[in-house]
Amino acid sequence: MPLLTCKDFLMELSDYLDEALDAELRAKLEQHITECPNCWVIADTTKKTVKIYKGMEPYPIPSDVEARLMAALEQKMAAKQKSVAAVRRK
Amino acid sequence: MAVSSFTAIDEGALVAQAREGDAASFSELVRRYEGKIFRLAQHVTQNREDAEDVLQETFMKAYEHLDQFQGNSKFYTWIVRIAVNQALMKLRRRKTDKSVSLDEAIDTGEDTVVREIAAWEEDPEEQFTREELGKILDTAVQSLDPPYRTVFMLRDVDELSTEETAEALGLSVPAVKSRLLRARLQLREKLTRYFKRKGGDAFAYL
């Protein structure tokens, strides 16, 4: 089977890290990183990049922002319920 | 029913009750996702005031159009799509000189060029406090172009699937994949500055 170039490797890197490749291509990529120290480092550091970000919790929403959101929604929901009640009364 | 008992309730049931007009169920859905939507809005608009508007408009629209939610995608995917559209409108209004879209990623090939190759510490995040790390990660994401930033946030931070991300952003699956690759490579490059192995053993893998 033809050897992968570093550019080929890079193009498949995301799918490789997401384990979304078929077995044959995966084997080729694994072969490549055993022989190419640069690509090994790129794969390893990209994998760590994804891992560090994964599941990063958002900061709690500022309380004033939440208060304004809830107030706006309550107003809207109350208006809707009023109109539903009006329709039901008819 | 105590408010805390909502946390155990399955999302589908909450959506169904909200559609029946149950305000408490809708409020619980808002509480589940407001933090993520606010963060996403901040990342897309890069402006706190706009992000707050986007947050409000997203949940207002979601409430108004709840009957249009089909239930064949996740509720979060559906509201992300609303939020992204609202955020893009804000961006367009601010940058009147050129239209902004998430379709604008121009493939110059430049962004897959790898400039720095250095091994990282085994657990690079442990070299920093939580606060420092948060700042490093945020700054790095903010420096990406909007099309890359948005795809990265949804795929790798919010952990939507490729298909869900494509659906939320109105993009094709290959477009999501190519942007994700570029975003990851650019972030890797930016983080290498902080996380590379210190001292003489940076090339110890050779």
C-alpha cells in the first residue's frame, strides 16, 4: 500500500483523533506516526488540545444577566398565557 | 413540585410539558442551557452587550416557536441554530463594511501549515491554575476566525456530533470537518507556547 505523506496525515488527523476512520486508513496513519516523529508530536499535541477543551464548563452566567433574561421571559410567558386563557373563554 | 426535582427530568418530557404551556418546564430548559448559549454568543459576537441580547432573543424565539421544534433533533441543537443566527445578525450590523457569514472561511491552505513542533508536558494543564488555564484557553479560541471558532466550540467544547454541528450551523458535514481540523491545528499551535516541555528535553522524542 502506498505510503502516506505528512500532508496526507495532517488531512486525516481530525478523523483519526475522533476515531472516525476505517481500519485500513487508521493502520496507515498509525504506521506513519511510528516513523515520523514530527507527525507523532502534532498528533499528540492536537489530541491534548482537544482533551483540554472538552467539556470545559461555561462560567456561571452573571446574576444580573440571568435576572434580566428571566424577567423578559416571564413577561412573555405571562402574555402568552393570558392570550391562551382569552381564547379558551371564547 | 420542588424546583430541584426538575434536574432529574428527561429533556424530552420537559420540552413536551413546555409545549403544553408549562412555564416552569420552559424555565428549567432555559436554566440548563443559558450558560452554554451565553458563552457561545460571546464567542461569536465578541461583545458582551450583543451576547446578552442574543441570549434573550434566542430563548424568546425558542418560546415563541416551540411548536415548530420537531423533536427529531436535540433541543440544544435547535436553540444553537437560533442563537447562531441571532449572533450573525449582530455581527453583520456591527461590521457594515462587509457582510459576515459562517460560510466565509477561505481556504488559503495557510491555516493548516504547522510552524511549531515541540512536545508538550505530559499533563500540560497542571502547570497552571484553573483561572490561568481558563484565560489561556479563552484567548486562544477568541483569536480564531469566526467560522472556525464556532465549529470548534460546538464540536469540541459542547461536544455536539459532526452531524449536529452541521445541522446547527446549516453547513455540510465536510465543511464542518475541514473547519474543525483547521481550528484544532491553529489552537494546537497557539497552546504550544504555553504547554511545551521546558528546558533541554523539548525534543526528547527524537
